[in-house]
Amino acid sequence: MMSNPDFSDRFREALDSEDSLVEAAVSRDPVTTFAESVARGLGAARKSLDCRFLYDAEGSRLFEEITAQPEYYPTRTEAEILERHAGEIHAMTGPVTLVELGSGYSVKTEHLLSAYAGDDARYVPVDVSAGALRAAEQSIGDSFPEVNFTGIRGTYASAFRVLRELSPQMLVFLGSTIGNFEAHERRAFWHDVQAHLPLGDWFLLGADLVKDRDTLLAAYDDAAGVTAHFTKNYFARMNRELDSGVDLGSVEHRAVWNDSLDRIEIYAEFTSAQAIRVAPLGRSFDVGEGERIRVEVSQKFRLPELTEELERFGLEARSSFTDDRGWFGLLLLQRVREHASS
């Protein structure tokens, strides 16, 4: 017997057991990974930080609070679309396993489960937060006791490794999280979906759409200051885990609409110069007064252009759904062929 079985083997075993949460193998110390990411970003000509590290325990809590702010339309708008069209989506896909990337607390997904639960559905959420997965398991167990829940604590790559075990399925990627990717990262992600999702299986994608500048800026700079606290928490995490010594009082949240790239850019602007340490690596980086460090981007899309981009990766749109204002879109796609360049 192998002493360290492959993750895909452990996941396969979990599907036939009472296990409800499978830990994907973590190959590296998480603090070192964080430190190297911060050092790489602060050492660049244009300083930036990887937005995935916004979501420590406090960051995840703050994001949930952001979604409840009156200015932040994406979460409730997407939920409305799901509630309205879940039955139609189910009718198109038939019985499938629901596999959700970056599932968080799975609140919106319950609208889908309400349509799929009658099929003795299997739900496989994927998230880096064990706490969020456990909370989702409790909530879904209370509302849909007939749903088979097997969570994966890990990255998207963890899920890609086991997709072939779950066919027929619908891969679910909500919240317009794809908007946090740079263009080359987004294309790499489509390639990974194309490479791992079996032919004929489904992909449900949530995408925030281009709209007026004032609405967008308000959504990322709410009057209550929760998003500003979310940005500042990144540096609080650096202080705690990397001994960075950042003066949090000098960190100001800035949301900017980049019209040429159709995206919101979130920056931390420093009101005083300072040296930011990355103690685990023995390094330090100077930040000038008035200098900005980018902490997140949020791309906004136009459905015809996004659909065309996805088709180049063998993901063909079968239907699209939007709210009455056309602010947010859901694309239901099906994997129909190999990448156009292959």
C-alpha cells in the first residue's frame, strides 16, 4: 500500500465513503508561498500583489460583508438570475454532478441545488477555506439532505485532476471570479478547462458586464468603507505573517476604472514613505509617498466577445441569462471539441 496516495486516489475513495471533505496535498509551506508572492510583486517595476491572498479568515469575512453592501450589486444580481433560471439550466443539462470552483459558503449555489436535488445530486465544492466548506456542508445538509456533498479543500488545479471521475457534470464558476485574472491567466484557465472537462460536459460561468462608470466605482468603494478595510487587511496579514512592519494608517484604498481595458483596478496608496519587510526571505522593499500598489483587478465583459473567446477553446454557448438591467450574465456552455489550435 502506498504511504502517500495520490490526491485523485484519495478523492475516488472519498466518493464511496463517509468522508465529506478531502484535503488536496499541500506541497509547500504556505507562509513561504505568501512571502515569495509578495516579494515578487513588490520587486516588479509596477508593484502589485496577488489578489488570492486577500482571503485569509478576516478577508473572507470582510468579503461576505462587502456582498451585503447596497452598492455591491454582483452577488445579489447573480443570485437573482440563478433563482430565476435554475430550472431551465437543469432542463438543458439533465442530471449531472455539480462541481464548483471557489465555492466559498455556497450561498448562491443553493438556487441551483433546488433544481438538481431531486436527481439525488452530488455536489463537489472546491475552496481553499476548510471553514467555508464546513459551513456550506452544514447549510446544504439542512436544506437538501438528499444531496451527496464531497468538498475539496484546495486550488482549482485540485479539481481539474478529478473532473474525469465526475462526468457527467457541470463545472460551476460563479461571482465573475474570472474577472480577477489577467488576460493571459484567463486564457490559461480556459485551456485547463478544455484539457480536463470531458467532451459533452457542461460549464456554467458567471461574468460581470460592462456598465456605467459610477455604478462600478461605487461597488468597489462602498460608503461604509468595508472594501477599504478589505484592502487594508492584506497589509495587516503581511504584518502578521511576514513581519512586514507596514504602517496601516498610511494605507488608503483607491478604486479606479480603466476605460481602455474595461476593468476596475484596486490600489493601496501610501500617504507616507516606508520600507516593507518580507522577513521570511530577509528582504525589504521601499515604497514612496503617494506610490500605489495594485492589489486586485476586476475585468468587466461583453457577452458576445466573451462567448467568441470561449468558443476558441471548444466551449460552446448553449444559452445565456442576464438580469433585467443587463448588468450581469450567466453563460451555460458545453465542451464540444478540442482547442481550435490543436
